[in-house]
Amino acid sequence: MSSIPPPSSQKEDFLCIKCEQALVLRKVNASYLGSSFQVDLLCCPSCGFVYVPEALALGKMLQVEQALEDK
């Protein structure tokens, strides 16, 4: 399982723009281009919005995309 440092470890808390509730850390099944992996991400406890940090989008997801391109 992958673990990206949550943004909440920074000084500011992240709020859901729709529900205005603090995001909480949860295990999320992420899928990208047919590959799935489990990762801890910040989510809205009310509407389920998932915050995908830049490190994940440009890290793990980019690795999956490059692996598929190599096939």
C-alpha cells in the first residue's frame, strides 16, 4: 500500500469546498488507466470528495502511465 504524506501534516487544514467540512484521512482504492492501487488520501466525510495531491498525480499515476506506454 502506498502512503503519501497527507497535506494535513502542514499547518493548514483542507476543507471540502462543497460541504465546508475538514477532510479526513481514509484508505481509497484508486484506479488509473486500468491499474488499481490502495492509498491513504484526504476525503470529505460528508460527500466523499477525494483530494489527490500533486505528489500522487505526478508520481504513482505517472509511473502507471509510463509502464502502460512501454507495453
